[in-house]
Amino acid sequence: MITDKLLDKWVEDLQHEINENWTHGAIGTDDTEPDPSHEELFAEVLRKERQDITEEFGKTTLSFWIPSTEANEETLKEFGFFDDDTEGEMKVREIFDGIDKSSEIELWFDFDIEVEVQEV
């Protein structure tokens, strides 16, 4: 049996990894279904430094903001988090219903990562 202390350490280590290395959010226009083998967004149009991170034990929320002046005239369908501002390793990729971005729209992307430990 794994001890509670070790499980707590694993959760803390994972949250530290996310905090230190999931530094940039990106958006794109492709809606190809995500797959663990994907290494980049399919049609990236913008990458920005993460604006916010909140943590509580077992849950981390990463956020980035797209102001009204960026990514206009694009139909946004995918986002991801990376460890670099231009290339780097993609940590996660998600797709969503298209958002027709214009100068009248500001977007705030929140991505929650939750760790739950269960006995099996």
C-alpha cells in the first residue's frame, strides 16, 4: 500500500511541474480530434504567456487572456499549453466549438487539472 505521505508528495510534485513548465497558452483554428501523439496545435495563430495560475491541493487552474486586439478574423477551435514561447513541448491540446473572434470579443481561457487518488 502506498502511504498518504507519498501520494501527497506526488500531487505536490505534479503541481510544481505544471506551475514551472506549463508557461504559455496557444490558440488555433483546427478541430482535428486530440490524440496523445500530437506535439503541436494543427493551425496555431497565437501563443501567449500564461496570465494566471491558481492552486489548491489536487487542483491547478491555468489561465490566459486574449484581448480584443489579438487573433481577430479567426475562427478559434483549439487551444493548448506549452513550455516555451515559440516552440517547446505541448503539454495538452483541447478542441472546442468555433469562436469567431473579432475586436468586440475578449476571451479568457481557464484549464483545470485535477488529481484524484483512488484505491483500486
